[in-house]
Amino acid sequence: MFTRTGLFFEIMKVIKTKREIRQAVQKLRADGRKTALVPTMGALHEGHVSLIKIAKELTDDVIVSIFVNPTQFAPGEDFEKYPRPIEQDIELCRNEGVSVVFTPSREEMYRGTSYISFDVKELGSHLCGRSRPGHFNGVLQIVNKLFNNVPADVAVFGQKDIQQFRILETMADEFDHDIEIVMSETIRAEDGLALSSRNRYLSPEERQKAPMLNEALLSITQKAASDATPTAIVTEQSQKLESNGLKVDYLQIVDYNTLQPVQSLQNGKKYIAAGAIYLGNTRLIDNRIFQI
Ligand code: PAF
């Protein structure tokens, strides 16, 4: 913290190399500072701000990484077109009191041909993983690198991408990453719609219908305690969404740990009700974690 003309301000560093970020974070930790990593692909919005805020509450210094990771885009997905408003992103980080922004180049993160790959196995076989083969393997590849190069105490990820969250939590556990994985709860509009950068693509009529996904997920969690089977509960809600003009990509109840659909629900176990719908061309996802 420095003072100038009586005002407090912090000088935010922008770092582009793995060596420098590692040294910077090691130095912060050696100085007794608790650090948090918030991994992003940039184009920062309110969702990211909420991750940064949680990270700030938990630690002294927040490091935001901004890297559009090519290995998590399938062929035909919009890697080239993905927005990269880097100056705006850096400004947002500065305004949010971030200590370090890590913006490596593609060459810095990937040296060339990769001879070893990740495999999320069945954790990627349902929910979003079904329609995006290879996506989560790419996420693991980059986040593993980030964890190795940004040795922070804590890493914060959003609940909204629950499958990603669970897969990364599992990697950290299985690969003995010395980092605490923290979930940031989904931020919602007043009518319950989960905030997302994609909401801006909705027409006024689609926007009005969009909260129905959250309503369906809430109904699922409420009906879960009844005698109905998970399949019956989910089918009923799917039909309701479809009859209101929402195209259901998936609506499922899965086990929190295995991310596999379940045939029955047991007391005390943790489950996720998750869904993805299309409104026009816009795909929205949401989920609720519950127990009965
Ligand atoms: O959630 C994202 O933005 C990305 O998947 C992540 C975790 C930054 C990895 O590229």
C-alpha cells in the first residue's frame, strides 16, 4: 500500500511470464501475505467481479489470470472470435483492487506439441461434457499449469460452471495441488436468472422466459424429497420448459461426487440438479446443489 496526495492506492502489476509470476507469488507468500488465484479467460463481467470479491474477502492479494486457452475449444468453436478486451479487463481488475494480473501469451503457456494429455473420464460424460467432448481435458491442462505457476493459497471458481468446479476440485485432490479450491455462489437477478455474459443476447421475450430454468431446478430440489423417481421429476420439469418454448439440452440430477445421473435419492447424500437450455440461439446453464 502506498500513499499519494493523501489517497490510498495499490499499484497493480501486470505480469506476462511464468517465471515472474511464480517469483511474485512466492515473494508475497514469503512476506506473510495470503494469496488467491482467480483464473479467467478475460472479457470480465459481473460474474468474475463476484469471484474477485470472494477472493479479496478470503486473502490479502488477488491474482487474476487472463488467458484464452486454445486447448479447451473444440474444432469449430469460437476460439479465434472469443472477445479479448484486455485493456478494459486490466482496468476492471485495477478498480477491483487486484494485486497482480497474469496475462501470458500462447507461446508462454504452451511450448509446442503436447505429448501428454488429461482425461476427465466419466466426470466429463454427462451434463455439458456430453456436448463438448475434450473441453474439460483442455480446462484441466491449463488449470494444472496455472496451479503450478501461480502457487497461491486459494483458487476461486464459480458454482455456475459446476461440472468444471467439481472436475478441478477432483484434480486438485488427486494431483496433490497445494491449493484450496473455493466455490463462489451463483449471482442471480431479482427474478432468479443466473447472471451470465450470454444474457445480453436474449430478446425481451426470451429474457422474460429465462428464469424458468432456475424455477425448474428449484422445483426439482423441492420434489426430490417426494416418492417420485429422479427420472420422473426431471421429465416433468423438462416437459414444462419445452411447452414454454425453452429447448432443453439437458436437465439432470447427478451425484455431487461422480457427476453421474442417479436412479434414486438417498438421505444425507449430496446431489446437483443441473440444466442447460436454448432460448433462440442462446444457451444458458444453471444448477442447484441439494441434499434430501
Ligand atoms: O472458466 C473459465 O473461464 C475457464 O474454463 C478457465 C477455468 C479460466 C480455464 O481456462
